[in-house]
Amino acid sequence: MAITKDTGVTVKSADIINEILPFCSQGVDGRDLLAQAEYAADVQRSIGHQPGIARQGLANKQARQAAHMAAGMAQFLARRYAAGVKDDGDLDKIETALLSWDYWNPGCPAWPRCCSPVWSCLTAQPSP
């Protein structure tokens, strides 16, 4: 699938740069990580890691959930931002990628890309 980025350049999906990857995506509930209901009810989830031997299922579930959201946001940005998303620790680049997306721009004249529940698609003004 070809994607047109913020620069107007169209690239193949395979050429999109996204170095932020999911973790434990092949993990199995009950074997490699806690099942969702178990995780939701786990007391240690709300108080964090404790001294002692780490619990593999809990650690994997926590890491997978955080990585899942980070990788999803990175994929979203990489598909829209010409520079892609690299694992270089530079948060300013992530902010630039977020700000480059016209959806966040309240003055966006490029209808319908600036449509949202908060902004009117027709006027690029706050919705009543």
C-alpha cells in the first residue's frame, strides 16, 4: 500500500521508518504473561515492582501494554511524517512529528484533514 507523507512524497509501506516496535506480541496469556482479568485484579499492578524475584507474567504484560501503545503511536506518526520515527531518544523529533500532522492545527485550511469533534470541518473554527 502506498502512502503520501507530509512532504507530498508517496512511499511504499515497506519504506516507512518506524523503529519503535511492539513487545511480546506473540505472548500467550497464562503462559508468557498474565491474562487480562488477572492483570486487572493484580495488586502489584497498582503499586509497581517490589523487591524480590520478578514475576515474568506481570512484567511481560506491563511491558507489552506500554510497548503496544508506543508502537501504535509510532506507526501512526511514521506513516504521516517524512522523517519517520527512530529509536534515537530524541523527543523533539517526536514532538515535531506530532505537530506536523494537520489534524492538530486549528487553522488547518486542508479540509477534511483538520476535521475533529472539536473543530468544524467547514470553517476550521471551534465547533459550537
